[in-house]
Amino acid sequence: MAGNTEDDEDTVTPTLEDLSAEDRTKIEAKMKELAELMLGEYVRIGDGFVNRGTGSTIFTTTTKVISRSFFSSPEFKQKVATKVEEVISRMFTEIWGLEIESRVKAKLERLGFS
């Protein structure tokens, strides 16, 4: 059935050649990124290369490739700290904003404004 998005026997997986140039470029960039990450798991031993077998590469379904070492990096920790600080700051701003708003509203009502 045309336009079917279900995963059944009518579904055909396209080749790179079937896609638009823009989509091909995006996929090829991701493939290059993945290849570089996976090649980083190899080390030179004598005349050859050996996979360190660290298993440090994980794949997600959102096409992002993340190395486990990224999560212990100072950059990641700083990003997390910055994000937590932003969220807490926003929460306090919203809470204090509501508190101030309710106090001003109560004062205006006492003064006869509604």
C-alpha cells in the first residue's frame, strides 16, 4: 500500500541513491562521524591495529552517537551544571514572581483597586 508507514512486507528500505541530495549529505555526514568514533577504538600495536575492546561506543535510535567517556568529561559536567542552574533560576523566578504578584494584588485590593 502506498504511503504505508507500518513495518510490514510492503515497506521497502531505500538506498542512498533513492534519497535526495540533501538527505544523502546528512546520512553521509553521520556515517563519517560514526566511522571516526569507531576507528578511535583502535590502537596501533606493532605493524597492525587492535580494537581496544572498550565497548565505549553506544548508539541511540535518534541517530546520535555518544561515547561513554563523554559523560565523565569536564565539558559534559559543565553543561549539566549550567542547565541545572538555569532550571533552578527559572523556577525561583516563577515562584517569586507569583509571590510578588499576589502580594501586590492583595495590597491593591486593600487600597480599593480591583
